[in-house]
Amino acid sequence: MLEKINLEHILFLDIETVPEEESFLNLPEEKQLLWEEKTRYQRKEEFTPAEFYERAGIWAEFGKIICISVGHFKIKEGKRNFRTTTFHGDEKQLLQDFSALLNTHFNKPEHVMCAHNGKEFDFPYIARRMIINEVALPPKLHLSGKKPWEVAHLDTMELWKFGDYKHFTSLKLLTNILGIPTPKDDIDGKQVRNCYYNNELPRIITYCEKDVIAIAQIVLKFRREKLLSPEEITSI
């Protein structure tokens, strides 16, 4: 099935998220109480709500998207070029720009979106933040009423699971075992929050785009195709 998909029809993507506020104390009192209630099970007795708040970026209700990196193939006369770009800045604006990309360039039935753990994280997170920011959902993020095979989402972690729903494999591990250059050669997900609030967004964007490239490489590996060389990758 994967081999039958035209590579030019796949939009590869990754998002980076952070807590909506730098500090738990910056939240309104009601939101603090909601955070305490939401995370009670995860925190147990080990962390206070304030201490646990550094992890708030993983929940769309308490976090925000700071960038969406995308990549796609252009293939002409057998020559491949993988182009990446990143939407960043004001969250509502980057969501609108990403939505416009989907609506104008990846809106046909054959087009699919691909991410690592995208079905559990990236795709629903984007959709939830669009609702919160009053951005209309593009058709590729509308799931209501669709059958599983009608959902235009690929997930490299799901591909690796082969039906094993208990299995989680990080992008870092999967690239390592498949012989793909690691995208985690500078920062990792745990450092994104501190980098963002230390005004290091360009560093995060580079990290996010490397993840997108790694996801594309995994798909090539599944298709038994040659991995991308640095010369075949363009950041625009």
C-alpha cells in the first residue's frame, strides 16, 4: 500500500509545542485549578502542579503550537528534491497559514499528511488549537463521519507497530535502528520549552525541520528506496 502512494502526494510534518505561559503562576486562578485537576493522576504525589507545569505543552488545552514544519517531494526526470519550510510566530497566524497550504496545495483525495505519532499527537493537537483559535478546520483534519480508510493520515510510528497497539517507538530510536541520521543532534523535545522562553526559536525551527526530514527518510526506508542525501534537501 505504502509503495503505491506517490511521494509527491505526501505532506510530511512535525509540530513543536510549549506551555501557553512561561510560568504556572502566570495562569489565571481558574486555569491553575483546572491544570491541577487534569494532571492529578500523572503527578501523583511526586510533583506539585507548578512543578509539573513545564510539561503542559503536550496538552492542547494548556499548551500552544510555536511552529509547524512541513516537507514535500518534488521529483522531475528521476531527480528528487525534498523541500522544507516552517510556519512560526503568532499561533493563530501560523495555523491559518498551515490551513491555507492544505486547502490550496494538498486538498485532493490522493493527498495525505504524514507525521511520527501524528495520529495520537500532531493531527489532533493541530485540530484542537485551530478550534481554540477560531480557525476553520481544513478537510484533511475533518475526521467526523469518516471511515478509517478514508482518513488521509499516515503515521510512521503506526507503520512500525504492525498492529501492536502497546508498542511505542520514539523517532530517535527508529531512525537509529534504520540507519537514518538522527534529528536529535542538538536539542530534544524536553528542551524546547526552555529554548522557546529563552528566545531561541530559530534553533527550535532547525530541530523541527530535521524531524520532518527524518520522517520522510523512514518512509523511504519502508519503501526500500535510497535515502535522501544532503544535496537533495532544500529549506525554503
